[in-house]
Amino acid sequence: MSELSDALKGKKLVFGTDRTLKLLRNDKIEKVFVSKNCNESIKKDIEHYAKLNKVKVIELDITNDEVGAFCKKPFSVSVLSLEK
């Protein structure tokens, strides 16, 4: 959780699976955060592209609803990443 709070203060955040995967494929992501109830197929895709680009994937201990609330968003967030 501390890494997520540090990320919220600093660099540009990317919310959502589609944008994160697109940027991962183009090697423009530094770190990825995944909620604990993220869809398994999405998690596998993210882990695959993250492994190819040597990007750290952090699985959070909170659900997507809690991630959204933590980020002060009015929606749930399953995937969140830091842009380089």
C-alpha cells in the first residue's frame, strides 16, 4: 500500500487495463498495480507483457472498489500503472 500511496503523489498514473496494456506493449510503463480481485485472464496478459519488458507487477491486498476509493475515484480500479 505504501508504494501505491507514493505513486499517487508522484508520477503520471494510468488507470485501466486497456491503456496499461497498450503502454506496456510500447515499453512506456514503469510499474503496474493489480487489485486482488482482478480478472485472471487480464492478470495473465499484464504479467506476460510486464515480464517481456522487465516491469514490476504488484498485486495489492485490496479489491478494485477499495483501489478506486483509495485513489479518490468514483469508480472501481482493477489495474493502475505508472508511466515512465
